[in-house]
Amino acid sequence: MDAMSIDQLRLAPKVLLHDHLDGGLRPATVVELAETAGHDLPTTDPEELAEWFHRGADRRDLVLYLEPFAHTVAVLQSAEALQRVARECVEDLAGDGVVYAEVRFAPELHLEGELTLDQVVEAVLEGFRDATGSARTPAGDPITVGLLCTAMRTAARGDEIAELAIRHRDGGVVGFDIAGAEAGFPPTRHLSAFELVHRENGHVTIHAGEGFGLPSIWEALQLCGAARLGHGVRIVDDITKQADGTYELGRLASFVRDRRVPLEMCPTSNVHVGAAPSLEEHPIGLMRKLRFRVTVNTDNRLMSDTCMSKEFAVLGETFGFELDDVEWLTINAMKSAFWPFDDRLRIINTIIKPGFARLREDLDLPRRGGDTLLSPR
């Protein structure tokens, strides 16, 4: 089968677990908010600005990749700006066929306009609520969105942000995360924050195995209790190809696969930050083959010039992923979400599975037989 087009893939229901609010703004919105805030941009032409962000992100280095965020964060220092961007985020995701998303951001980066941490979170949640009631996918499905509160691993506000996440979990915050430069900033620097979230029966995902290797993944899982790995690309370093073509998993890789630890992989972004040398060499193809709990994500839609449909289209071209694979990866993600269990089942059984069945019928595609990725999960 030929790779599916982006337009065809927009009709498929999709689940997104790793998307940064400040990495997915509309270029025109950045320009308008910058004018209001009195912030200077490299250019005020939206198309030129989008291209500037794309060039700035694609430098094969995580620290360099993060530099352009200085502009998007600078224009998000008011409740009005945060609410607008959150609303537009939901609209854009729904327009791409996303039926469930967990969007993350670092509240501590939005305090220059005299907002409190709680006001920052409340503004984003209000923006989500404004859009989720009316936003619909191209197939007519509603979208559900949860918020992940992220602490910057290079700072020292982990406990504050963990407490913030717990305070707002009944209002739409679904978990706690840390992000930022990995090398030199291990997750155990925020161990007390993770312990706080665990004591309160909260959910934890941790950026690990993107800008640093296996030690970061090991600490995230075994010392900090991460339920999911943000990226986790470098787990491939614990997998060895044998002379006969089979693969031997080290103890950490075996643990990740045996425990069904979800990997929040973001193929385009992973290449841009240098976590993978190229899309062709990205380990997602191998992870799929070896039955890891792989999920596909965008990371930063503006910075990496991507969306979920584009990610799946690229994977189809690169690895031969077909509609059955997209469904498998989507159900992987929904099963791994931090949303309540009954609602996850409802979304799988009433939106995702019927949506793929409908699309398969519209495209006259039979379900693939033989060694399908749809069994077992």
C-alpha cells in the first residue's frame, strides 16, 4: 500500500501525549501578541517568522533547539495571552483529527507579568474549556484535553510545580513533568517533587533519553517513578543486534518493554535535537517491531513545523506504516493517557475504533492479516 496522505490521515482519530503549549503557537498569533507586549521579534511577517523558528529548531542540539522559545515564552506573560493560545491550541489539534491530547507547559516561565502560578494555570485551563465544547475534528468527533504541569529541570521550583499540579488536578491538570536540558541536570534533582506527586496518587511523566542517555532513563524510572518516558529515544542504546539478525535487550530495555512503559516519541523533533541522526535511523521502527509501548507525538508543532497527521505521513513514507499501524499506535497512546480509565475505554470504543473502521471502509482498505501490530498489545 502507498503511504497515506496528510489529508487522509487528518480523518483518522489521533491521540497526542507530548505537546508543548509554548512550542505550538500560530505564527500570526506570536506577531500579534508581541506587538501587544512590546516584544521585538526577528521579523513581523508570519511566514518568515515560522521559517525562522523552523531553522532555529533544526540544529541537532537540544540546548540550541530550546533557544527560540525565548520569543514564544516572552509573549505569554498575561492571562489573556495564555487563554488565547490555549484555545487556539485545542482548535488546531482538533483540526488535525486529535480526539485526546495532553498538553504541557512550565508555569514558572510565565510570571513576568505579575501573574501567580495558580493564575497562570487557571488561564490555560480556561482556554482549554473555551474550545473543547465546540471544537470538532474533520470527522466530527469532539476533543478532550488535559494539562501537564512541567517544572524546569535547570531551576529549583520542582516542589512548587508539583504542589500546583496536585492543587489543580480536579480542574483539568492530569500530571507532573520535568523538562529542559538533560545533561548535567538529572531527574533526581527534583526527587522530592516526584515523591510528593506519588504520595498524592498523581501521575508522572519525565523527559528522559532525549538529550542524554540510559542513566537519565534509569533514574526517571527507578528513582523517580515515571509512568511514561518523554521521548525515551536512547533506550535503543540498550539493544544489540546479533549476527543472526535478532535483537538482544539489556536489562533496562527489557524492563521498559516488560512493564509496558509508554515511550512518548516525537520523530521529527527527535531528529531536530539530535536524539536520532535522521528519520531513517530513528528507533521507532525497531521499537514497533519489538513491541515496545510506542506512541507518536509532535513535541513542538511550530518549532518543528509538524502536526500529528504529518508525523504519521512521514512514518508511512519512512517505515511503511499503514493504517493498521496508525490505529495500533493511537490505541497505545490512549491506553497510556493519564485520563480516568472509564473515559479512556469510552474514547477507544466509541471514537477511535469506529473512526478507524469508518476510514478503512471509506478508503476501501482491508485490515491487514498475518503478523499485524494490532495483536497483541
